[in-house]
Amino acid sequence: MATRIVDYLLDTNSLIDAHTKWYQPQVLPSVWRRLATDEAVGMTSLVYAELQYPDTLVNWAWTAFSSDLLEPTEEVILAYSQVMSWVTTATRWNTAGIAQWQNPDKADPWLIATAMVNHQAIVTLDGNGRAFMPDKHAFSKQEPKISAVAELFGVATLTIYELLDKLRLSL
């Protein structure tokens, strides 16, 4: 279990997209070194468990974070219950959309709960970092988006581009 509190929590999709599309490690290794070594950046055990591909990204995450993965605490579990209670009763998503978040291995609601408790920001491209909340009784078929639900719970989100700027990474 991690003993330090970080400022930024990495989401699975931001890592996969950055790794495969924009910041390929063989082209921009400085990005991956910085994410791995900056004390402000962390990863939850649930995000790590979601990372299944590509192998080079999984290996990087293991090397960078395995000894310091953030695990859910009792306080985080209570916050997760709050998030899930709101999501399931908000009448904004249909059953299929909600079901995607009801899987206990789904990292998204756990990220929000962890960030709520520890006053962290989530680095995500879910909803391009700025998703809108569906209207009440919209019953969207899509799953909830991190940035929309996080905003409701007072949790900041930013894109990986914004994180790299905040870390003042120059290539």
C-alpha cells in the first residue's frame, strides 16, 4: 500500500492513448520517465489492474508504480459507495450504462472516490477531459464519464496534456 499522497491520479485511458497515439515511448521517452518518477503522479491498484495492453505499457506501469500503488482505504470505500449511490439513482443513464460502472473492478468510480478523499485530480481523457452530465431522465446508453461525475463531487480532472504542462515537461 502506498504511504505517500500524490496530486494526480492516472486513468487507464489517458495512459493507453498517450502510449499508442501521442507519446510513444520509443519517440518520446522523456514523457514516460517523468510520469514514472514525478512524486506528484500516482496510480491506483484498480487502474493498474485495468491495464492489459500494450505489453510495454503494462511493463512500464509495473516498474514505475507496483511498489507504490494506491489501494482503497475504508474512507475511499465509503466515498465509492456515495459515488455509486448517486450514479445508480440519478436517472441520467439507462441500466446498461450504469452496469458498466457497477463492476467492482471498474476503476472509474474508484478513481473519483480516491480523489475525493485525498483531494487529488484525475488525469483522464474520458469525455476528452470535459464531459457533460446527461440531463435528468435522459437515460443515456453510454456509461458515466469520469469528468462529469467527478465535477459533481468536487474532484478536478485534467487531460494528460494539461498534466505534462503542470509538470513543466519540456521535450
